[in-house]
Amino acid sequence: MAKIKIDHRKCTGCRLCEMACSLQHVENTFQPSRSRIRVFVHENLYFPVIAGPYTEAACNLQHVTMVDGQEFDACIFCRASCPVKPIFKEPDTGIPLKCDFCGEPPDPQCVSVCMNEALVLVEEEENKPQEKAG
Amino acid sequence: MDGWVGKILRVDLTTGNCTEEDLDLGLAKKFVGGSGLGTKILYDEIDPNIDALSPENKLIFATGPLTGTGAICGSRYMVITKSPLTDCVTSSNSGGYFGPELKFAGYDMIIFEGKAPEPIYLTVFDHQVELRSAKHLWGKDVPEVEKCIRSEASSPWEAEGTKILSIGQAGENLVKMSCIMNDTTRALGRSGVGAVMGSKNLKAVAVRGRKGVRVYDSQGFKDEMHAFLKDMQEVESIGWKARFNFGTWVIIQAMVNMRMLPTRNFQAGIIEGVPTPPEMREQILVKERSCFSCPFAGGRGSRITDPEFEGEGEGPEHESYTMLGPNCGITDLAAVTKASYICNEKGMDTISTGSTIACTMELYERGYIPEKDVPFPIRFGDKYAMVKLVEMMATREGIGDLLAEGSYRLAEHYGQPDVSMTVKKHEMPALHPQGYQGLALSYSTSNRGACHTKCNMVFGKRFEVEGTAELVKKGQDYTALLDAAGACWSIYSATRYLDDHLVRALETCTGAGYTKEVAMRTGERIYNLQRLFNLRAGITGNDDTLPRRILETPLLDGDNEGKVVMLGKMLPEYYQLRGWDKSGVPTPGKLEELGLTEEGGLLWQK
Ligand code: SF4
Ligand code: SF4
Ligand code: SF4
């Protein structure tokens, strides 16, 4: 089973992945707000996050994540389409967005334009149990 | 409408009125966008003879159709205004994320006019436009301004998603080489555009948007993206890996190899002790950074550990290193990096800043500056003096006040205008023109004064005069097109190989009928329109020249030995190829051919 492997240290913040994803899902249009992958950019940190399941309510838990020696609000790296986040929602309707792996078989457009190998498609031989959506 | 988003935002700073206008599609096709459409609007709306720092000047931020698309390196936007440094029309270009975000917020362009009664900044969030007081931001430098504005956002994604341009203290102080910074370390760099913004009491613009940019032929566009990425991996001359590893530092090495690294105010073309790209990488690099849609990641997130000059930021790029370093007789990477950080924070063009300091050093060493005028000796090679002078220029402290006027006015003040290494009062960049005849011709004729970004870098044989005029003309027209389209000069001018990619991206993006021929003609039209503006502003063919030293005193190093610039030979041929008369004025026939008859009429109307 194929997986996208993200190595944020290799990401340079070009956002071509956002561009490719939105062109794939929105007719004739480049629109990062409708992309299923978003890259968080802060100084020297570039962190791609791929949209996962929708959640109705925010977690109660408050926590921080250390990345490359800096503390960040953990919600930044969470893939849920969640009420506390302005991303992973259709801007006009609020309908949650979720990565669909660009169809079946997977043809991830984001990976196809990531020249720096921050996103790579890896094949895994044995089928591991899939995470539940929703 | 494809490529263009179709709206212009006009902000009258005097009254606070913000209005939305439809983009005229006919004009857009004719002038594309960016510097092309921006120059057209400036040409139509202001008298080129006005004082650049008066409320009558306008400040136009313009994207191109490729800005904010997946076009490779489609990150660029431009500011178009009359320059206070040169009195020419200028178009300064920047990458980062601001330009694309402006289009996502729904605008191709923002036109600022008038002058705000007190400091303000503009926010544009999805067509929601608001002018806010910037009293609390005035006096602050660029990183702090961005931090302050971001602190108002309700989530980290919104904070970081807000893209900001601003001026630092230099722009507020009307420093004639001040720039406008976006994304903290990217600059709309040259010609003093920051001072124009400062003169309008406009501190910053913050944009955020969720809209999209439509393209005409989605499949064709996508194919072109992938064709580019494929070539990038396969064609050596595009230099992908070298750019990724070393950014523009590879140019420093090339200049060292060719002995055309401006040294001690252009008196030489080489200096001992310049670190190699791998050494620079090892000493200061923290992170390779991209602009929007750019896989090359030539931006250098960097850090200085030397306790004397400690700091963190981005760069220095080739231009910054050379002009603040070797051109001032300095090679110390830490000191130069520090100076370049200060320039970024205060919002100052590193090229003009470095060149003006070098000019000061030469004037001082030759005894033209009396001791009473200087707070400390200002000699070539003195890194402490250099760093200190950068600060003094930004705040106009002491002799910094005079330096802030640029090297031409400084040298003229001391009765030695020939010591200023400028064309049309614009400091020459970090490629020594005596090492390339074509480069020299492009500096002398460039519409914004000496500049490396207004002509293709490929010049054929270095010392050959034959055929050079034609290469320069073509390079300038092509670059005018690039600047209008919203693509990155640094990449698309690296090799002629990329012309086709640009035209294909532009055509699949807009569907406006840009064949290669139409596209190049469009570039030529834009170039001629800029020329018309300058002629009306009183800049003539007599100004198409170079500093006397470059024309008369040969360099002593390597291949350049004994070479001076043969401008007298190249210029008449260049004018002829351009369809201009002997004094460098476009002929009515040429203007008619380019569809500029009406614009040309204003020249003779005076
Ligand atoms: S395409 Fe790759 S390098 Fe570029 S932003 Fe996306 S993940 Fe990062
Ligand atoms: S963004 Fe993720 S971590 Fe944060 S509250 Fe929502 S679901 Fe929880
Ligand atoms: S795999 Fe497809 S849907 Fe998922 S983030 Fe990448 S481009 Fe978007």
C-alpha cells in the first residue's frame, strides 16, 4: 500500500504542492485555500500538513509541540479539519476538505511537483490496518 | 478572465477613499501586467516632471498573470513609481509570497495616490479593505512591523498566512535607496521606492485571501509545469542543484573566476580572500528557502555566530555580499552578513548602500572629504566603519544624511561626480561592466539606470562588440516581458533555453494569443513606453552613458586587462536597432509599429 512520507526538513516552502492539489480538485484554478495540503511557514520552519478527517469540535487538550528546537501550538501540525483552524474547509461553504490521494489508484499531484523530496510516495508491501476516517 | 483576476484596488491616501475598478482586458493584453501595465497606468496618470516624493506621485503594486499560479517561479510582483533617486520610471521586483497572496485576495494591482495625513497601513482580506492607523508602527523596523500586524490574527495559520509588505526606518526617513520589504527578507529593492512609500505616510500593506487564480488551459498549463520541472532536472545550464546548494553565491564564484567582482568602488575586478560557495554554506547557512512556486530554493536562511556581528536573518545574496564587501575592500563574511541584515531590517537597498559607502571611502582616501565631516576615518577595508555607516544612513545621522542621498549627490557635493559609480544616478550592481561589453551597454541604456535585472545575463562573447547591441536589445525586451508576466528574472534569464517555457506558460495561462513573436513585441512595447516616460521626465540619450572610469581606465586583472567599454561603437548601432533616432528618441514609425502613437504624442506636446 502506498503512503506519502513527509520530511519537513527537506521542505523549502515553495508551495507547489498546494498549487498542484488545488488544480487537481478545482477546475482550471490555482487556489491554496482549497488545497488538501497546506504548508505552514514560520521563519526557517516549513511544515507540510495533509488534510485528514473532519472533527466537529476542538480537543479539550492544550499542548505544544517542539519542532527543531522551537515550541509551537500543536494544532498547527494536526491534520483534522477542525473548527479552530481556518484551513481545510471550502472557503465559501465551509465544507470540510480531505485528501483523497488523487483518486484510485493513488496519483498524488502534490508529490509529483515536490522536487526537494519533502514529499515522497513510498510503497509498503504488507497491508497495515487502515486508519478510520471521520 | 484567466490569469488576471480582473480587479484593481485604488486607494486615495489623502481622503482615505478605497475604490475597486475593473481591469481593462484590452490594456491588460497589450501590457500584460506587472511593470508593463503599471508603467502604462503611471504614464497615463502622472506628469513625469513631478517631484517623486510629492503626493502627486503614485505607487503601484502590480502582479502579472503568472503571479500566484503554479507557473514555475511565478512568485513575482512589482512596484512601479517615479524614482526619487533617478527621476526615471522604476519597477522594482520581489518574490516571496506577497504577490500571490494579493491575487488570492482578489486584486491584480493596488494603486496608491496622494498622501495620508498621518501614518497608516492598509489591510486587504478577501476584498475587505481597510485603512488603519499605523502610529504604533511608525519608527519600527520591518521584522517588528510584521510581528505586530500578525499578532492581531486569531490563529497561527491566519497569522502566518497574512503576507505583509512594509518599510523600515529608511523609508520613513526618505532615504533615497530605501526599499520596500515583504515576507521580512524579500525586497522590492532598488531606486528608492521605500522613500516614495514613506513620503505617503504609508507604513505597510497586509493581505490575505482565499480566492483563486483561473487559468485558460488547465491541461496545457499543467503540462508546461511538468515540462519545466523535467528540464530543470535534465538541463545542466539551468543550474538547479548549484542554486539549491549555493544560491546566488555561485555568481560570486563566477565573478571571481572572470575577475569581474567589483572591488574598491569598481577600481578593480578581484580581491583576495573571498570565501567560496561551500565555505559560505558551511559558515552561515541554516536553511534553503523558496519563494512561492519556486523549486530552486536559492534563498539563504542564515546565522552569524561571530560574537562581534551576531545575528540571524537571510542572505547575503551575491549582490549584497559583493557591494557591501569586496566593493568596500572587505571580505569578512560575518561583517558583511551583519550589514546586509541591517539593510533588510531598516529597508535599504544593499547595492546602492554598498556602492555609496565605497564612494565615500574613495572620496575620503583621496582627501576630498574634510576630516571635520566624518566621525571616524572611512577607509577601504574597514568593516566596522562600513557597518556603522549602514546604520547612520538609515537614520540619516551625521554624514549618513548625505550618504542617504545616494552616491551621485554625495560625490557631487564634494565636487567629484566621477567618483560615483552610477548610471542615471543609479548605482551599478555587482557585475563589473568592464568584463562584458554587453553588460556595459545594458547598464548604460537601462530605463531605470544601471541594473542587472533588466537584461538577460547571456551576452555572447565577452569582449566582442559585433552583434552585442542586438543581444542587448533582445535581452531587454525579453526581460520587460518577464517583469510584466510575474515570473522570476533570476531563473528565466539564466539561459535562453527558458524563453519558450515562459511564453507557453503565459499563453496557457491567459489564452490571450501570446505567440513568441507577440510576446517579444509586447516586451519591446513596454521597454519603449518606459523610455518615453524618461524622455518626458528630462532624461535623454546623453544619460545613456557610464562612469568615466569605466569608459577610460582599463582594468588590470586577467582577461579584462587593458579593456575599456566601447560604448561609442555600440550605442549608435543599438539606437538604430531599436528604431530610435541619433539622440535616442523613438521614431514615430517605431511607435506606430508598437501601438504607442498616442503615448508618443505626449512627448512632443510638452
Ligand atoms: S512542494 Fe515540497 S518543498 Fe514545496 S512546499 Fe510542498 S512539500 Fe515543501
Ligand atoms: S486542530 Fe487538531 S489538535 Fe487542534 S483542536 Fe482541532 S482536532 Fe484538536
Ligand atoms: S494526494 Fe492529492 S489530494 Fe492528497 S494532498 Fe496530495 S494532491 Fe492533494
